[in-house]
Amino acid sequence: MSFQAYLDKIEEKTGRTPRELVELARERGFEGPATKSGAVVDWLKEDYDLGRGHAMALVHVIKNGPKISTKHVGSTGVHRDASDTLWLDGKATNPANG
């Protein structure tokens, strides 16, 4: 599953865009590289019933922003992503899905 697919699935499961969840995380004090992954995973499990894999995708965005490694961009594997920048504003508005 691509990184973007994880974020799209999070939106399906929670009814919130990744950007909305990042904002909620900031309100809870989760922001930047020093954020403890376990605390975010626990919050997402408790409030949204997200599993660890999906939660860790969002942890990456909370800690590092929407940029990801280019190692899977343009590849043909199951983890391929179309871009090194994740779309956080909802899959319905993602130009790559149009």
C-alpha cells in the first residue's frame, strides 16, 4: 500500500482529512520531530480506532510534514507513490485522482 493510500484509508475510517487530523494533533501538543510516536498512536487508536500501521503513516506527517522519500516514487512496487509530496486535503480533491 502506498503512503498516500494509507492517508486515504485514514480519511475513510475517520471521516477526517489528514490535514484535519494533523491540526487536531497540534491542538494536543503533537507537532514536529520531537513528537513521541506512541502517544500519537494511542490517541488515534482511542479516538478513531486506527491500527498501528495507519497511525504511523499519520505520525510521519505530524513529525515531518507531507514530504516523503523519493525511493518509491515512480516505482512499480505495491508501495509506489505518484509524488514525493502527500495530499492532505482529502482524496476527493486530490488532482492525482482526477
